[in-house]
Amino acid sequence: IIFVLWLRALDAEAEAVQRAKELQRVADFQSGQLASVNPMEMGATMRSMVLDRSKTVWERSGVTPELLDVEISELNELLSKADFTGIARDVLDNQIFESALKEIDEFQDQPLVQAKLLQTTASTLRDLGLLDSALKPQKEALAIRRQYLGNNHKDTLESINDLGALFHTRGEFKDAELFWQEAFNGRSKVLGNDDKDTLATANNLGLLLRDLGRFSEAEKLMRETLDSYRRTLGNDHIATLSAIHNLCMTLQSQGKHSEVEPFAREALDGFRRTLGPHHLSTLAATNNFSNLLRSIGKYKESLRYAREALVGFRVTLGDDHLNTLICMNAVGNSLVEQEEYEEAKKLLQEALSRCENSLGPEHPNTLRTLSSIAFLFSREKNYAEASNTYRKMLEVQSRIYKEDDPRLLFTQNGLAATLRDLGKYDEAELMMRKVLSVRRRVFGNQDVSTLISIGNLGGLCFNLGKYDEAETLLREAIKGNRDLLGSQHPDTLTVITNLGYLLKHVGKYSEAKIFLTEAVEGYRFVFSNKHPEVLRIEKTLAELDDTIRAERGLQEREGF
């Protein structure tokens, strides 16, 4: 009897192990299949299907073409207020993952199997943007592995790293740093500094430090990570090229443009050699290189690379793919910088139409394209249309974002600047103060966006004749930008220039000359001797010299 019971126990255990393996295979299969699902695109497809099938029903019912257009227009307006991306995520969550998690609960007597299943599910939920649903299984997977494997087992370190990734995706950067730092320390100790998992965590931690505005720390870690990739994988490995790209973005954030360009060219050339000119990673690197060139004032070269990337994306992915639409937006911005307004307007309007039809009015790229159109109107000095475009964006963003969302604040800041240009100073001031207040509270004073708001409000106070407050704000912006970005970052140079003009206006000529001289030397170093800002400041400095000489001459005559 005991032998029979023992055999039954073995059979039960074997059956449980087999069932766990089968469930893991199902989980792995679901993970692989769902990894390619994009809830935004899925939601846009659902929206298009509702419109198409409604149109078919109306056509079959004999509705006249005129009435059909009205019905479709009204339905389209109604659907524009629905969050189809959220609906798509809810369908995935409710129909697939809830039942999967219930099945996983049955493996409490096999905790390590349960932890593996929880980890697979949590990672998939994170990748799909189901961040709230991912948190519980991710924490449970980590807790089980800590208990049964210890803190330094490779599986535990995997869960620690992935919990950091989840917090980062949720925007909870302090918690992300805590777990990524623990994962990095543990992987360095257990796996070694050159292990691929250690380097992946180091790369993540570097990106996080950049997001936190701790650029010096980020740069140091990214350079160390890049050196390890070069040593272990070679210069043309995809991981090495991606690490070069990440370092480029960090250097660019600090205004180190002279250092960025060689790295960016190396990354692009490497992608071309390794993957070919038409691979998606190469096209993305081409587009990113175009953005870099535009940021350092090389507009003609930037436009050439942007056009190259756009042609590649159109051929490879089609006109309506998200990457194509993003690149279309980049080409439009480059055309604006070149003052090719008509071609820019045509391309951006095409991009907007395709975004609205394929992605919907609430998609981030639809709103990003609207922002580019508003920028185009501002550059054309068509401030009324720029204002209308920003207000259209805010109508959508206010519905889907919280009041402290960076994207909403960016649009409010753009509208405030346009209101200033329209001469509506009171309304502009009210909005700028509101944006600055939220940014100080949410992001702190040493945040790039906060410093932009401080500088913008300082400039507006200058326009309003509030010179004391303007000077206080501009000096705060200069100090913050120097500490965070360095003295030669374009944002720093902008506020230095504005303070110089303010000091000149209030008669502090000698101090004005000091700031404007620093600004023009910075612009020469970062851009070129013929940059428009260089020429403008040089003219102002010549006027200042004349004023200072005249003032000294008057003092000498009065003294004589």
C-alpha cells in the first residue's frame, strides 16, 4: 500500500511538473506573440473597423451619399473622444492575462515554477503598457526568488532588473534607480563587469541618470559601458552601436556638440556596414543623425539625411507606418529651419492626415505633428494660427493627460509663447506662471523644463517692464543651466543673451557687455561665426561699445 501511495505521489508530482512545463510553453508562446502587439495601433485598427463596418451597414440600408457623409462625420467626431488604446489594453488584460494569472496561482506548492511564470507574464504586461497589472506579478516573482534563491542568484537579479524597468516605464524614477543599482551591483559581483546582462543593466541605469538630469554621472557610466562593449563584442556589434547612440544623446543633452558628431557618424556608419542602408535600425540612426545635425545648426546636411531616412521608411514600411510618420515630421521640421515653409506645410499636413486616419487624434505622434505645425505657423509669424493649433492640441491633451503631464505642460508653454508674440501679455503671463508653478512642484528647480519656464517668464517680465523680477529669474535660469547643462549649452547661451539685453536696456552697460561677450563666444564655439545669433549679438556689442565710449566721454567732459 505504501509503495502504491508512493507511486501515486510520484505520478502526481510528475503530472504537476509536466503541467507547469506546458503552462510555461503557453506563457512563452503568448509572450512571443504578444510582444509584437502595439496597443496604440490595435486601438487605431479597432477605431477604423468601427467606422468601416458602420459605413457598410449604412450603405446597405440605402442611406443617401449626402446623409452617409454626415453620419460618418458625426460618428468620427464621437469616436475621437474614445480612448481606443485603453480599450485595446483592457481587452488584452481581461481576456488573456487575468485567466493566466489565475492558473499561475495553482502553483504555490512549486514556488520557483510559479516565480518563472509570474516573471514571464509581468514582462509581457510591461511590454504591452499594462503597467498597473504588471506590478503585482513582478513583485511576487521577485519576492519568491529572494526567499528561495537569495539576492544574488541570476534569476533573482533578473527580477530585480525587471522591477526597475517597470518602475522606469511607470515614470517612478527613484524606485527604478534603487532596483537598477541593486541589479547592477549584484550582476557585477556574480556575473562580472563584462557580462551581457551586467552591461544591459548599466546601459539602463545610464539612461535613467540622464532622464534624472544627472548628466555627468550618466556620461561616465555610459562611457564605461561603451568601452566594455567595444572590448567584448567589437565596434560593429548592435549592442555597441546602440551604446554609442545612447552616449550621443547624453552628450547632446549637455550641449557637447563637438563631441557628439563623431560618435553619431560612427554609429550610423556602423549600422550601415553591419545591417545595410535599408535596415530599420540604420534608417532610425539616419533619422537620429539628422536630428542631431539640426540641433547644431547644420540644417542643409540635416535635411539631406532626413530625406534619405524618409524615402527608406516609405519603401520599407509604407506611408502610414508609425516610423514613417515620425520621420515625415522630422523632415517637416528641417524644412521649417530652412525656411522652406510651403514644402514643410504640405508634408506636415500629409503627416497629420495620415496620423489622424491611421492612429487617431489622441496618438502622441498625431499631437507631435500638430506641435510641428504650430511651430511652422510661429516661424511664419502667423501667430493666430499657431495659437489655434496649440489650443486644438490642449483640447485633446486636457482630456487624456493629468495636469502635471510633461506633454501637456509643453503645449501650454508653446501657447504661452505664442500669446506673448501676439502681444497678449496678461494671458501669456498667467499661463507661464501656471506652467512654472507645476514644473517647480513636480520636477524641481534643477530640471531642464523648469529652467526653460524660468527663462521664458524672465523674458516676458522684460517685455512687461518688470525689470527687477526679469533679472532675478534670468539669473536663476543661468545658474541652473550652468550647473545642469554647462555654460555652452544652447539653452544656457539663450538666457545669458537675454540677461545681456536686459542689462543693456536698464543701463548696466559694462555688465551687459560681459554677458553678451560670453554668449557670442559660446555661439561661435557651438555653431559657427556666421550663425544668425552671432551676427545679431556682434551688432549689439558694437552698439554697446559706442554707448560706453560716449558715456565715458560725457563723464570726462563733465569732470573737466
